[in-house]
Amino acid sequence: MARTASLSGFPEWLPQERLVELHVLDTLRKTFELHGFSSIETRAVETVGQLLRKGEIDKEVYGLSRLQDDEGEDATSNKADPNALALHFDLTVPFARYVVENAGYLAFPFRRYQIQKVWRGERPQEGRAREFTQADIDVVGDGELPFRYDVEIALVIAEALSALPIPDFRLRINNRKLAEGFYRGIGLTDTAGVLRSIDKLEKIGAAKVAELLKSELGATDEQAALALELAGIRTEDTSFVERVRALGVKDDLLEEGLNELQQVIEAAVQRAPGKVIADLSIARGLDYYTGTVVETVLVGHEQLGSICSGGRYDALASKGNRKFPGVGLSIGVTRLVSRILSQELATASRSVPTAVLVALNSDDSWYAAQDIAAQLRGRGIATEVAAKAEKFGKQIKFADRRGIPFVWFTDDHGKHQVKDIRSGDQVDADPASWAPSEEDLHVRITTAS
């Protein structure tokens, strides 16, 4: 694991750890592109008004200001200015703005993936940083978006996570329509308030959530009990439907949500068995979600929190009467990588990409060594050239410290040999044809057994 960062909440990886992170990013990128998602990147900065349109996240946003303000300007005076600039706290809100501004250039439904840094002013702890990387996928429609994309997004994420060097995981899926329809059916009209209370269930427990429902939302004992009973339903198949109906609540929105969640779970049972569960406690705190909502936990590492979350949003992006409904999920890459490294779930086979160090007989041989290195690089072999002609033993020790497995020697007569410094084997070699074994050619990520 990397040394403790000198600035809390802003992690930095050592080279060998960074290689693990790159493996995670490359795996996600490959999976997303196999499913037809296009890569985009949005600016790091948005206006405060844009960021705070939905959800109660104002205290998490980092504002942006110049160190040298205009004469007479108060550096703190623009905190409430909707046109002030701030760093984005997620990738969904900037993506919604991107879709609206570029709608004339996009083909809908638009499938995108986005891997970028985001910033939140949270209290740093394991799994929570102030600067971290997210990997998002979304599908956005123009006017409408078939529900089938909700199903597809869940399956793509299950496939992507399954390819990573992480413990077993579960996508915990609910539907806001189901929850809101149920609350409405039992007479709780402030459904957003109920959702925010239920979202705190795992943090504060059922008793305190019940008190919140009664003290802040005016719920009766019976209403609070029913809301908590709904949140307690978890199934690995579609049996949740009958369990909800057995509670005796009637509402059209509830039925719509039940039907949508049933479709997701049915597909998951077939395509990603054992990876997805219906969990009716999942609410998601942000207000822009309108249907499917997802949180994901690592089995045995539940205290880490959700490593992938998101859902359906029908009204986040709009332009006049034109709506751009979407559905997407976001993987907390930094949270995942932190756990992979701290638990040694995966390690890089070496700390550098270099496979070969070309040693020098003399300082005059540096240019000839560069020619050898160019031939090796031309065939895809990562190669360095020694900086000075020290004793061969010192050059070998340098390669060993760097984690470079092979050292290349050329004598005064032009004869080439390459030495595997791990085994001591040294053989004749031709820079036009020699290659290391496939497992030594590139850095390998090995997983714990």
C-alpha cells in the first residue's frame, strides 16, 4: 500500500500500485467498448447553479476562485452566486449538461462511458477521498428511453465488475416508482422525504429511521412500520413481487415500479446469476433518480460502502420541452483500488513496464545501445538504455532495483547476449528477433488465490 498522502483525502499511488489501477481502468474501458459505449470527457469545472440543481450536496462541492481577485472583490462573496465556478462532484450532472449542449451532434440513444477525476469535500476515511476517479456508463434518449436499457446497464456493470480482481459482489437494485407508489399508497405524501430517511437505514438503524419518519414527516406508527417492512424485503429472484403485494398496498405507480424491477431481476437471474438481488431498502440520496436505483457492495467488505451506484433519471437533462431521459451507473474506481491494494487482492509483477535494460561497455557505446533499444522497441519490447558505463555488476543491480527482468550486453566484436537476472541464465540474442516470454513482455497483474 502507498505511503500515507501528505494531504488527507488526495491519494497518490506508487508506480507498482498505479499499474494495478491502470489494469482496472483498462479492463473497464475494454468491457464498455465491447458493448458499444463511446468515450467522452467533460470539463472539470461547472457553474454552481448547474451542480446544485438537483440533490442536497452543496456542502460537498469545492468552489473555485482565483488567488488574486480583482481589486476590491471579496473572495468569499460569490459562494451563493449560481454563476460561480466549482469542481464537479460526480459525472452525471456534467454529462446531462453535455448532452443538452451537444444534442444536435449526437445520435440517440447515446451510449457513453466516462472515466475522470471528481471532487467532494467529504471527511476522508477508507473508501472515501476528496479527489477520486469514477468510471461511468450511461444511455440517454431523446424524448423517451426504453426501459430495456435499465436492464442492459445492470448486466454490463455485472460483466465489468466480474472481470476485475475484486471479491464477489452484489448489485442491490430497487425502483423509486415502487417505493414512492408504496409510500403514497399508505398515505405518506412527502415521498422524497421518506426516501431520504430510508436511505439512512444502514447508517442509523430501523428504530432511528422510524423516529425520523414520525417526527419529521408526521408518519403514524403503522405507516412507519409498513415503510420499514417494505425496506426489509430482499430476494435473489422475483419473489419480492408477491411479498410486496402481500402488504396490501394499492397504487398504480407501485405496480409500474414492481413490473420494472421484475424485468431487471428476471434478466439478471438468467444473465448474471448470483450477482444481482432485489433490495427494497435502496433509495439513493440524490433527487434526480426516477426509477431503477442501484448500489453495489463487495461480499465480506460491506463496511466499505457502495462501490458502484446509479439509476434512472428522466428529468435531469432538458432543453425547453425536449427531454433527455437516461440511465447510468458509476463505479468508484479509487474506492475499489484502495481496497484491492490494502488487502493485497492483486499485485503487479514488476514496478516498471520496462522488460530490458541495454547495458553499456563504455560511454562511447551509448549511441549503438540506442540502436539496439530502437530495434527492440520496434517489436513492442519496452526497453531502457543505461545512463553510464559502470561495472556490469552495478548495471545489473540497477536493473534489479527497477524491477527490470533482462539485461542486454554487446561486446566489442558486436556479439549480443541477454541475461535473465532472476535466474542468472545468459544466452546469445539477436536484437532483430529475440523476445522475452509472453508473461515477461508486459507487466502482469496477479490476483490473490
